[in-house]
Amino acid sequence: MRTVAQIPHRVMRIVIQEWNEKYHVQFTWGPLEQTYRLPVEGAGGLQAVQSFAQQLIPEVEQMFLTMKAARSAALDAGTPDEKTP
């Protein structure tokens, strides 16, 4: 996998990688990660992929907040009792 671009952001790490004839747009926020894949052919080039990533930022931030809440709730619930079906 080859990193072809990074998009600056105040909270997230946003990296665009190229691998296996696909662009991988990876958003990372702490322990959480979201990746979107686009075929290199037909994507319109790296600038179009960067624009795509920029447009996703508000929705990705909301998804991360949802993911963070779900993760916290699951961690707070603890390990289920093995005797309970």
C-alpha cells in the first residue's frame, strides 16, 4: 500500500492510499477507523479523490461520534457472563 496524499484535519488523520488498483481513503480518530475504497480507474484522479474525502468529512465526524458512543457503551457493559445464553 502506497500513501499518495494526506489531508490536514484538526482531529482526524486522513490518508489516501493506493493499493490493488483502488484508492483507500482512511479516516482515523483515536482507536476508531473508517475506510472508503474507490477504483483507481474511473475515480477521476487523485484530486477528485481528495475532493471526495473533503466532502465526506462532516458525515465521517458524525459517524465517529456514533461509533465512540457505541464503543463506550459496550466497554461499560463489561464482559457478559459466560453462563448466560
